[in-house]
Amino acid sequence: MFIKDLNDCPVITAGDNTQLRVILHPDQDPLKLSYSFSHAVVKSGETTYEHLLTSSEVYYILQGEGIMHINNKDCPVKAQQAVFIPPESRQCITCTSQTDLVFLCIVDPPWKAEDETVF
């Protein structure tokens, strides 16, 4: 069994300007994982930098509302929704709510810096 507390995960500013806490990553934890798992926050009124990953991603929205932008298509998102982002998709997300947009992010295969392009 492996348990990790979110408060034990340092906050970093990701390449897309998201406030991120990496919860599980095979390069950081003694686990054989085929994905990485993070907690992300986008402040009210902010938009992440447009970027793409060679990996697929899933966002699960925990709090707030926003607009998901994927390959020049925009769609509103809110708490309790999941968003699948295909590999090689240009993407960003805008927080449109008065509260921060908070979501979980799964990257498969696990996130690596060389697999991300920020525009």
C-alpha cells in the first residue's frame, strides 16, 4: 500500500503557468505506474499558456468553472466533469468562475519535460 498526502507535495509552477502538485509519478515514487497524477489550480480569471503534450491527458474538475480550449475548439467545463485531451493537441484552460479552477490531471504515459511544448 502507498499513501501520499497532497500537503506533502510541493506546489510548483508548471510550464503552462498552472499551480501544480505532482501527487504520483513513477520517477518520484517507488511505484510502477504507466501515468502521472497531479493536482492543479488555475486562479480566477487566468488562462494557462497554450501548450501540447505528446501524451494524452485527462482533467477531472473538482471546483470552479472554465473554458477548455483544445485545437481551436472551446467548451465550458465545471465541477464533476472529466475532459479527455488527445496526444499532440494544442490546449489551454481559462478559469471563468469567481473561485479558482481546481482539477486532477492524469498524463499517460507519465509527463516528461521533453514531451511538452509551450507556445
